[in-house]
Amino acid sequence: MSNGPLPNKVDPRKLAERNVRITGKADLIGMPNLCQSLIGTDGSVDVDLQFAVAEEGRRIRMITGSATGHVYMTCQRCLDPVEVTVEVDFNLGLAASEEAAKQLPRTFDPLIIGDEEIELLSVVEEELILSLPTDAYHDDCSIKTSYGDAGAVTEDNDKPNPFSVLAQLKASNK
Ligand SMILES: [Zn+2]
């Protein structure tokens, strides 16, 4: 296991053929699109990715693994920073084209790649952005947590989180 930064560009096909596992830290500052939704650019996300080939009737090159960490967003009630836990599971199937992507088993999220190497950080960043709550809230804004304090959650209790609903749908499809 490495705790260094992620490699920048990789060839995911080669990594899959060689069954490579990549672990490392993705610095927030290297993910500007993600940072647009965050307060501050300090910190990093722990990334653990396994490249492999699945045999499901045919060979599917895939990337599985996770990205976990803590970021800060603005609480939409009191406008103070609120800590948000990010936790992303990767289940990407590599596809050379839109057409090929449609033929992937539905259990995979397609990742369309050309012939070039891909920027690993961009792939991680995109998944992280999708995992962020639209609006972040403190559990209880009257209990002021200091910056860096745990004890805040992202759920808005008034309405169901669309992502958790999606997760339930996905789970019941299995
Ligand atoms: Zn608040």
C-alpha cells in the first residue's frame, strides 16, 4: 500500500491486464471542479483502485475500489462549514465507444476511454462530484461544531436523499 499521490496518467487497459492495484491520496487541490462545491482546498481523499479483467461471457476490463475522505461544504441553513464524509465505490467497466458502453452488463458504470492514457485523478474527481450531496446541512445548527470537528451529517431530514434512494434501487436489482 502506498500513501503517496496517485499516478497522473495511466493506461487502464494495461493495468487491467496486469491486475494492478493502485492506492494513494488524491489531493483536493488537484480536483478544481470538485473544489467548486467545497470550502477550502486542503486535504485529500484516500483512493484504492483495483484494475482487473472480468470474464462474463467476454472479457470486461474494469476498475473497482473506493475513495473515502472528509470534505467541507457550506451548511445551507447557517452557512457555516459542515463536514461531509465522502465515500465512493467504483465499479467501472471500460469501453472504447458509446456503442461498446451500451453492451456492458448493467452492473457496471461505463467509462468510455479512447486510445490515450487517462488522467486517473479526473476519473476519481468525477465520481466524487456525483457522490456529493446537493445541499449539506448540520445535524443541528445550534450545536456549533468547530472547523475540523466531527459530529455533523449531510442528510437533510426533511426529504429523502436522492442518492440513498438510488442506492436502494440498485441494491434491490441485485
Ligand atoms: Zn448549519
